[in-house]
Amino acid sequence: MCGIFGISGHPEAARMAYFGLYALQHRGQESTGIASYDGKHIRLHAGMGLVPDVYDEATLGQELQGNRAIGHVRYSTSGVSVRKNAQPLVVRVCGIEIALAHNGNLVNAPELRRELAHDGAIFQTTIDSEVIAYHIARERVKTSSAEEAVQNAMKKLVGSYSLIVMSPRKLIGARDPFGFRPLCIGKRDNAYVLASESCALDTIGAEFI
């Protein structure tokens, strides 16, 4: 199923993501990752295994600093079970940096992958999430905002999915037009939260919106 989590506006965003992913562990037990924005760059820590085994205090307190973070627990439906396919994915195109956590499957992923490869894209993974990330990054170069880039990229996607996209300034949640994949919004103090299930909100004391 995969579980995704995002939080913006909390001084210990990565730690909150850790607890959120712990609550979503039943959605995926193969691999996990957290990406945070430290004010200059997006930093990523990911690995194979369960949430408590992949992160330690040094990772959450020092390596993944910042007030914005997204996380993922993976249950593989496309792509093989290896470290390079762990999410979130961080993509850098023409100076644009974004991170993506994705739950779902694309029907037209092979077609979109061939299109990108023909234009010179070099893929690091075998999952359709990277196809989505590339399309969002390329659209971001041509648009004035990250949300517009996500909207334009979604017009090319066919399938059932939910997304959390993190840019240097924003956290964006999106679902496929039919809303097949779950995604909810919550709030804790001044921080906004996105999660696959509301149990992740309960874990960090966030209010379900």
C-alpha cells in the first residue's frame, strides 16, 4: 500500500515524520525514508527495513534538520526491493530541487518513462514514482509556482495515486482525480500535516482537518 507523511512549520519536522511513519508502518515494511529541508538544501535519509531500525537520534536531531519534512514507508508494487527504490525521491533539474513521496500506481508509467528517456532523462530507480518526480521538476522550470507544476504534471498521469511534494518553500498534497488513494490533512499548532491515514495525526497530537 505504501504510507506517506508530510509536515510543514514544525521545528522538529523530521522527528514528527518519524512518529508519523511509525504509525503508518502497517502500510509498508520494506523500506523507509525521510527528506527534510534545512533552509538551503533537501536532505535525505533512507534505508531498507522498519522505521525504528533505519533512523537513530543523530539522524533525526542532526542530519535531518529543518521545519519541513516528508516521509515514506514502502510496500513494493512496481520496481524491485532494493535500497535505490526507497522513497522519498529527491530530484534536481535545472537548479530546481523537489522531494516526492508517492503511494499508488500509474497505468501509463512505461509510456511516460520512454518519453523522458528520449528527452535525455537518466533514471536512478525502477519505480514509477521517479517518472512523476521528473515530470513535476520539468514543469517547475516552465511555471511560476510549485503547485502549478504539480497540476500540469498530473494531467499526464493515468492511475490511482496520492502524492506529497516538498519544494524549498512549500508542501503540496495531491490525489488522483478519482480519489482512489487516501490522503488527509491535519494541523498541530502552526504546523500543517499530510498523511495517508489519520492514525499518523493522532500519533503526533495533530487535529484532523
